[in-house]
Amino acid sequence: MTSVEQTRLQLSKSTDAKRKSRFGRFLTPANTAAFMAGLFPDAGGDCRLLDAGAGIGSLCVAFLERWLSGGFHFRRVALEAFEIDAALNPYLTQAVEEFKVGTDTDLSVAIRGEDFLYSAMDSLSGDLFTEKLTRYTHAILNPPYKKIR
């Protein structure tokens, strides 16, 4: 069992149901995350990966595990992970930083403690003072169930 899966199980048990509901928190099980990462076709070149509601990193970690095991032939991966729940960001940071330690990968990671949907809307607005988002080549995410009406 991976450390991300252990964290998921622990947080699922210990997190208050109201907090889960407020953030629309559905921490993805490892087998589902691996299945989702397996849906991408093999590719090479550079990857700019978006995880729009990263949580503790279940989905992006599954993607990175597939890359490191040879399932993708990217030269480099640039991960941009958005997570609005500040309590989860240390877990997310630890999960993705493990891929940089002791491996010879060209991986860059940006963790943003903001809501991707609002950031994307601001980026598309054309405002001169708003940071433009990266153009992503890949996105791995669960739907924002709570925001879909």
C-alpha cells in the first residue's frame, strides 16, 4: 500500500463529514487513480499536467508512477496542482516531492492553494493584472461534483 493510499484511508476516517462536504472532498482510492492514469495513451515530448483538485495527490501520483514505470515516454513533466484545502497541502507536497528524491527525473511541481475554476475564469478574462495559466497537455481530475448544478 502506497503512502498516499495510507494517508487517504487515515484522512477519510478522521475528517469531519461537514468539512468533506464543504470542500466537496472525495479522496480517490489508489486503484481508481491508477485506472484513470492508465486511460492516457503513451506519449513523448514534454507534459504539462494539471490536477485541478489535487487533494492529497492520489491522481497526479498515479500519473507520475506510470511515467516513472515507463508507461509514458515524456522527457519532462511539469505538474501544476491546485488544492484549496490548506490542511491537505502538506500531504500533497510530500506525495509529489517523493518523486524528485533519489530519481533522475525532469519533474517540476507547482502547488497552488487556490480554486482552479476561479483561477481559470480570471485567466480567461483578459485582465492585465491576472496571471495567465499554463496551457496544459494533460489533465487528471475528478469532476467538481459540488460545483456542478
